[in-house]
Amino acid sequence: MSSRAPVADWASDFDHRDPDWVEDPFPIWDELRQKCPIAHTDRFSGVYFPSRYDDIRAIAYDPEHFSSRRLFVREGRPPLPRTPPITSDPPAHRDERKTLLPPFAPAAVQKLEPLARAICRELLERLTNRSECDGAVDYAQEIPARLTARMLGISEDSGDRFRKWIHEFFELSVTDPAIAERVVAEVRDFFKQEIAKRHAAPGDDLVSYLINARIEGRPLDENEISGILRLLLFAGIDTTWSAIGASLWHLATHADDRRWLVAEPELIPTAVEEFLRAYAPVTMGREIVKETDINGCHFKEGEMVMLAFGAANRDPAVFPDADRVIIDRAENRHAAFGLGIHRCIGSTLARMEMRVALEEWLGKFPDFTLTPGAVVKWSMGTVRGPRQLPITFPK
Amino acid sequence: MNARLQKPATMVSLRVRVDRTLCQGHARCVVLAPELFEADEFGGGREIGDGGVPSDLENKAWLAKANCPEFAIDVERLGETA
């Protein structure tokens, strides 16, 4: 990052890789919301950044002008194969998405809860008798990595490989597009082998599900299946890991909220919604495919827009005391999982993982703090969460 | 979310309805008011039965509406029945 010019002005020169933005974007977003609600930068070949709920919502609802065919703001525009349905626009999007919805619907997710709980307990068991741990590495990241592996019918020890790909794709490739292309090729090769294995020996897993799935009556070809699997891998792990990690970070730094949830675990689902609102991990891109105006701002064709759902969630026009984390906030129509046709397909799964992760952690470790003097590191890029979270368990 | 003791479930003065053209399957209503809403096999929300809200579930009806990110839930006041 040191090779990049420092940000002169957030409204006209923002850079989501700037260390201040990575460490604590909320004051920056607050400032933009008040002074220049739709910021722009010439960096990354031109990007707009709406900071108000209404503008983010309007863009999310407008696939005619704001296409999902390019989702990531990074240097260069590497040609990447599609990962439907997230990279699709209407009209193709609808049937592609419908194909993928049933395994992520509430009834299907409910069946996965015992497995998620068993994973959490196993991870926590390893921390027994420890005086400290890394909440991001030892716990948060392992839960979605292992659960996703099991859902795909892949051995849980693939987690290391998944994390390497995710780190390269979401963080390193922002400034080096060649990395994105290499990772995509590696993941494609990996899933080609898995698809071949499942053809020979089908199982009760998502790879087999996709082999048998139909879009408008026809089976999916290998590139489509591989693209969807890459999406599930990339979208399901990093995000949930970030959300669990940010929740643990909050509880490690807010003893009153921690004690409250320990005393009233039935409040955890409500608190999960507030953590999602306040620390929404995901920022998605859109490519402007037809010029248009929103709220007095002209959007130039060919440039990108960053939709930071966390910025929408901190808009005081919609959320009273938006910058305060209120874990029993009852009315909370936050946008952490996006709005409109691209609502995160795994939102029910992610919510279940967060709830179970917190229930199990607080049951085992009701008392914990950040390790004094240790450094918390936040990820850089489009998914925000702690990547290093040193936690101490008092004796 | 605090469960409050209310009068017995006799009168129905509210009706909930999910606008299926707006619903994107966030499933907030299904979680917050499972007595009033259910999910279909694609995760889309819909009201149970005719959407009539027993009087002891009125809070849940308003809570579901207030938590729908897509503003897809309508709570209708039925005519005076008292």
C-alpha cells in the first residue's frame, strides 16, 4: 500500500485500501454522508461511492443501469468467467437463482444446525485450558470453512486451501489482477475433479445437487457448475468468518453487552442482527452499463460503483442512533445481505452460523477480553472483518 | 421481543400479507413471527392461511413488517369489529 499515493480527499479521491479506511471506515462514511453523499475517485479507473441508505438502495434496485457482471473494484479489469447468479442480470438471473435457492432455504438450513454446532464445539474443545487464542483464526474462520466443505462433500481439511484462495482473490488481487486469474484457474481445476468424482459416485452434497439441477429445463454445463461452486466457496466463507469475528470483537470490547448475552442467551438472534447492521462485512461492486443520474449525481458508463451495505446500515436517516450498537434493537431492517434481486442467497445459513457460533462460544467462554497490547488486524478489500483477533480468557 | 402477556386470542383485527413481487427471501418474518409467516421451498415468505392475526400476535405482525428489508409486508387494519 505504501506505493500508492495517499488519499487527498475522501469525497473526490477515496481509496478503500487506505489504512484509515481499512482500520475504521465509519467516520469516513459519516463525513461523506454529511458532505458529499456520493463520492467519486479516479483510482481503479473510476469508482463512485454512495454513502446514504436511499442511494445504495436505489442502485441495488436498478440492474438496468448498474450491472452485476463486474462485482469487484480492483486495478485493471481481468476477464473472469461468470459465477451465476451473482454475476448475472435480468432476465437470465431469475432462473439461475431459482435453481440455487432450495438448498439455502430455511428448512434446508435448519437441518445443518446440528453439524454447525458440532463444528463449533469441536473447535472450542481445542481451546480448553488455553489462556488465550486468536478468535479469528482459531474459531471464526474455521466454522464456515468446515461447514462449506461438508456441504460441498469435500474433506474438511481443504480449509487451508480455501483460505489461501480467498485471501489471494479478495485481498491480494485488488492491486494485481493476474492473481485473480490464477486463483480462478486453480479453483476451476479443483472443482472439475470434484465434479468428475461426483459423476462417478453421487452424494448428498451441493456438487451432486448441481449436477442434477436444471436451469429452464436443461442441465448445467461443467463451466456453470464450476462457476456456481466457486461462488459458494468465495461468498460463503470469508463473509461469515468476518461476521462472526466482528461479533466476537464487539463482545471482547464491550463487557456490558457480553454479560447481557451470557445472562440472556435468547437475545442472541436479535444481537446477531445488530452485529450484521453495525459491522456488515460486504461491499459489492456494480458496473455502470448505461449512464444515469441518481440524487443529482451523474454516473458515467464504464465506471464502477461500490455498494457498501455497512454504510447504508449506519445512515441515521433510517437507523436511530446509527453509530451505536444496541444489541436489543427491535426494529432493524438492515441491508447487510444486500437489497433487491441479489439478496445474499446464504443469508439464512450465515445467520444460523453466527447464532450458533455465539451461543457455543458464550456457553464455553462467558468471560473474555482482547489481549492487552496485542494488535487486531482487519481485512482489506470488499469483505471487512478481523483477520487477527487476540483474545485472553481471564483466570 | 419481550413476550408480553396480552388478552386472549379471540379477536382478529389485523391481517398480514407478503407482496411476493417485492419479497427476496430474507426470511426475517419467518423467524420473527413463525405463527404468521412461512417460507416456500425457495425461501420466499408468505402469510399463513388468510393472514389473519390473532390479537395476541399483533406485536409480532408489526415487528415482522418493521424488519423486512424489502418493505414487502403489509399489515392491514380490518374494519371495526368490536
